[in-house]
Amino acid sequence: MFVLLIPTEKSTVNSQRNENSLEIGKRYQLNVPMNSALPNNKTISTANSTNSATEQITQVKTEPQLTWQTAKVRNGDSLAKIFKRLGFSSRTTHDVSVAKGKKSKLLTKLNIGDKLHIGSNKQGQLVELNYPLSKTETLHVQLIGDSYQSYTETKKVEIREAFVQGVIKSSFWNAAAGAGMSDNQIINLANIFGWDIDFALDIREGDSFHIIYEKRYIEGEYIESGKILAAEFINQNEEFQAIRFSDGEYYSPDGNSMRKAFLRAPVNFKYISSNFKRKRFHPIQKRWKSHNGTDYKAKKGTPVVAAGNGKVMKSTYNKHNGNYVFLQHGNGILTKYLHFSKRAVKKGQRVKQGQIIGYVGSTGLSQAPHLHYEFLLNGVPRNPRTVKLPDAQPIAKKFRQEFFEVASTRTQELSSFKRTFLTADNTFIPSE
């Protein structure tokens, strides 16, 4: 710091001097107090030279040092139970629960296995809470001043296109899993072609599939697979292709919907344990009676989905059906789902096709875990595997040109992909 002193009158006028007067042209050294006039959050460092003293003022941002704990959500846990386990007061639980920003409400829906990362200061006060909601989104609750504020942070996801192919030798599931597909991808692929191919009875050795799909990355690190963008399935030498459009639906290359009004099989099953029959000997009741549905053998807990859009007419339990759900659809169609281990919908609720409505079990008159599925048309039981299903609507006219351009590109990419692998990690580079 340099101090420049300027006389109030010209030197030629003031000819009188005393012992306290200053001489022009002479350098004087002043003692300046370093800290007394500065705020507590500032420090001064002084560097001396032979001719002058330089003071450098630096603003210091004080960050509290936090101690972090990770709490894993257990069965029956709530935010209050977790905080109590970690030593926080009920007051802290309340303050965090009502944090500004309204995002703290997400803490009322904790899932078993989720993790909360909690930072405390030296006084044991909760300063920050981080709750990963997904691989891309995190809830943050922070102490700002004397109150908590909440917000969510979403990481940017980079999407790359990739491909996978497989040839069936023993089963579709084994071939798809062997090709590196996730369980969700396998189920989605089966759902796309599920109206045209019976994956329980139609699959043959030598059938093949080819898929273009998304691979998602965060900060260059692969996190998960994404949507199937285009797919081809060759079943018994017959070729089926599906293209995903911007509306989220799948269409054949000529613009017809891959989605029929109802799913043939509303569950991922191992095999059919009992077909639709007008007369069958009941293994428990020990008498002959009609079997008005199809029994799909599956592992206990396997999700069962709605075969079509509809309304839940019944969701209850009795000694014959066990836990069961009835769905009412349009055009006089009713579907029935029996022997659930657990129901996932309530009476009066509206459901979408593919929405989980329950889980495979063996409740009621059942010898082993399976789904009993019935399809009734105007009150008359019909074989769900052979009944004619109406097609869904084709691509809207105003979008047809746009769709055909997408479909042309995707079918060319599928054709190119089948001929060659373009990179070692199977990352697909679309043609321009």
C-alpha cells in the first residue's frame, strides 16, 4: 500500500515550518494497523521491499469440514427412523422434511436398498443430505443460514447408438442373454414382437434377431442401456421389423403399428402348463371341468402386466382364485388374472397396457406358481392364444412422411449392421 500526501497549499506560499510539518520530496514511513479495521473473514499478508511495503488483501471463503455417513434404507425404514439411528433429533427430521423447494417430499418415498449420504459439521448438526434417486438424478438438501433448502440435480446423459445380434440355439432368453442383453431389453424385445410371434411355442433353433439400441453414458462412463430404436426378428424364415418413432410407439416399415389391442401373454413365462380346454381333469378338485384360460408357468414374484388398456373391475382374494384381478376393456372384452402372490392395483383404477398389475404366485386352488389368464368376449371365454386381436391404429397421416424417412434410415442401418461390426465394442455408427 502506498500513501501519497498532498499539501493543502502551494509550497511557495507556506514558508513557515514547524517540527510536525512535512517536507516536499521526502519519503516518510507510516505504521498502518493490519487487522483492526478488517472483517474477520479477511487476512493480510505483507511483503517488504527496500523501498516500500506492499499489503495484499485476500478474501478467504470458509468451508465447513463435514463428517459424512451413509445410511442404507432397511425394510420398514422412514426418514425419522434413519435419523434417529444416526443420532439426529426429531427437530432435524422435521426441518429437513419441510425444506424449502418442495423437493424434500421425495424423502417420504424411500425404497429398500436406497442410500442417503449425510454430512454433519463439528457440532453434529446436519448440514447436507444427498439422496441418489437414479443414476442420473440426485436430491440435495442443504442447510443455508438457519433453514434447509432442497433441489434436484440431473446429470447430462450422452446417448450413443449400439447394436447387438443373436442366433437362437436352445432358447430365446439364453440367446439374448448370451448376446449381452439386459433382462429389461429381452422383455422389451419380446413385447415389441409379442403380437406376431408366440415366444413360447413359435421359436425355433436358427431364429435370429438384430437390434439397434441406445447406450447411455454420464461423464464418459457407461451407465445403462436405453431404448430399442430398431429391431428385426427372423422367425422360421419369416422376417419381422420394427421401427421406433418419436411418439414412443413401434411400427413396421410400412407404418402399421406393431402393437395390437391386447398382449397374447401378459407375463414372461417358462412354459404353458395347461392350455385352454373345454374339458380338463382338475388336479386338486379331482373332477372333469372346463379350463377357460391358459396357465403360464413362471417363477414366484414374476411381474404380470395388463394385456390391454382398461379399468380394474375386481382386485381381491377368494379361496378358489387366490389373489386375483379382473380388467374391463372396451368392445365387451374382460381379462382375468388368477393366483397372484401379490396384487399391484386397486378396484376402480385405470391401467395401461404393459402396466404391472400383480405378481405370479400360487394362492387359491394352485399346486405351483403360475398365472391363470382368461380372455372373455361378451361374457364368453375365448382362447387367449388364438382369438383374433384387432390391430392398433397405424401412423397418423400427418407424420407418415417423417416416419418413412426414419424407417428408411433405420432399415438401411440394420442391413449394414448385419453385414459387419464397425467397432470392437459394438458401438454402431449410423450412416449419414
